[in-house]
Amino acid sequence: MPNTPKEAMAELAAMKARGEINQTEFDMARRIVAEKHAIDQRQGAGPGRTRPVTYRNTACSKGSMLSGVITLAAIICLTIAFGLYTLSGGDRNKGHQSEDATDDVQTVLKVGGATFFLTVTKEVADPMRYELIAKRICKVRSPYGVNGCIVGIWDDDRNMGKDLPMTPEQARSQIYSWSLGRSLWSCRRFPEMAASDRCFTE
């Protein structure tokens, strides 16, 4: 388990690489770890001190390590919880909403109990990124979980669906769909997905 700022940062970087936390959550956790390290440095042995700081939970002389592990775990849990709360928009769950905690998402429209329409920035070039975004929205917002959720994604607010059923133009301009555990892409936008037989019917 990580016990130093360097090890903590390495663990946070690994979590970010695995997609468990996003850039906002990573930056917040990094700041918290740095602040905790600064506090620990000020409270540690300084000039004129000859005795190390003792901890109440010094079982087997490993209290310092245990304290560090517990503190880091609390930091990571609080950071992730804050990120998920921001992602869910707190208690605001209707209409267009800013999605600050999910990279690349511009707006979210809740169409039904487990149906969501999103727009993303045009710079999202990796087709698999859309699946990650959809699963994250479903995990946080859908009452039926990831596999009981429907997500439609557009790259322009002017073309996105506003309700069901969608107009033909809205359907044609959709670039990604997550529906009950299956991803489909617009292969006009992502021709590399054609070989996987996971394209919208044109």
C-alpha cells in the first residue's frame, strides 16, 4: 500500500490511467496529497527536536504506516465521491446540465428514467471513449444500472435529440448509442468501427 507522497501519486496516476478517476478528480487528489505532505513535514522532527512524533495507533511500531494508508484511502474515497456527486449534478436531474466531472461532455438531457441524450466536444476522436462516457453516465444516473440504460451522443447541440421519438435528422446526426449493454457507432464518423459490425443501420 502507498505510504509516501511519491507512492500516493503513482497510485493516483495508475487509477487515472485505468479510467477509475478523471483529470478533475486526479488534480484534486494530487493537491490534497501535497497539502497533507506539507502538514506532515511541519509536524515532523525539526531543529532541536530529538524525539520522533508518536502515534496512538502504533501497534507493532507500524502506526505511522497505517496512518498514512488510512489517510490516503480516505483522500481517494472522498475525491471519487466528490467527482461522482458533481457528475450526477447533485439533486439537479432534469433538462440540460453542465457535466464538469466527465471529460469531453458538454450537455446532458434526461429523456426518461434511464434514457439520456448527450453532446460532446468535436475533439473526441477515440470511438471507445464514447463507450466509457456512456457507461459512466449510466452507472451514476440510471436507476437500472449500466445494462438497463440508454444513451445517445451527438457532437452538436443543434442536432441532438430532445425527446422520443427522435426526428429523422436527429437520428441521422447521432454519432454513438449505448442501448441495454451494446455500443453502436456512426461509421460515417468512425469508419474504423465498420469491421466490428457495430454500426448504425444507414
